[in-house]
Amino acid sequence: MLDFSRVVALRQRRLDRMLKAENAEKVALSGARDALSAAQKAIDDYLEETRTLEIDLLTELLHRGVSVNDLLAVEETLKKTKQKARELADRRAECEALLDAAKERARIAERNRLQSARKLDKSEHIQSHIQALRHQAELFREEAAIDEFCEQVAVRGSRGDGA
């Protein structure tokens, strides 16, 4: 009969590796969620900062004479504001893509771990069944030895009675 203990040990090591990989993917997933949350917070904070920017710029221009340079400065400030808003939105989109990828890797790692656990369970079941068969064979050998001994005693006893 086969010795399944090596197979079980190998599959246990594989399962341990799969658990480590799954845990690493969960950590990466958590990091991706945190990054997305930070990106969204940066957008929210920037929106709060710029909520009254246009009104503040126009109010500043109303209280004095407006030159071309003043209008150019306002236009430049608005361009910078728009550019930063785009950068923040791009960062959030990047974080969302990373989060989606991390979710997929975590799902795959979980699936691999589950497959590895099923294989280990199957191997352990086979190993326990083989051990039970070995134990049963050992019992049959012992019973056969006892039966043989009893037959020998019976034969000796019948020779002694007949002599």
C-alpha cells in the first residue's frame, strides 16, 4: 500500500503557502482601499478649499482697478486649480483600478487556497482510509495467527486424546 504521509505533508506545505499568499493579497487589498480612501479625501479636501475660489477672485477684482495682468493671474489661478483637480481625479481613477486588480488577485488567492485545502482534505481522507485498511489487515493477520495457533493446539489435543 502507498504511504500518503509524504503527499499529505506536501499538500500541507502548499496550503500554508496559499494561506500566506492569500494573507498578502488581503494586506494589498487593504492598502488599495486605504489609497482610494486617501485619494477621495484629497479630492474632498481640495473641493472644500476651492469651494469659494471663483467668488473670492472676483471679489478681489471688484475692490480695485482691474488690469490685464490681474485677469491673466486669475486665469492662471483657475488653470492651476483645474489642473490640480484633474490630477486628483486621475489619482482616484488609478487607485480604483489598483483596487479592482487587488480584489481580483485576492479572489484568485482565496480560490487557490480553497482548492489546496480540498486537496489536502482529500489526501488526509485517503491517508486515514489507508491506515484503517492497514490496521484491519494487521487485525486479520493477528486473527489468522490466533486461528492457526488454536488449530495447532486442537490438533495436539486430539493427538493426545487418541494416543
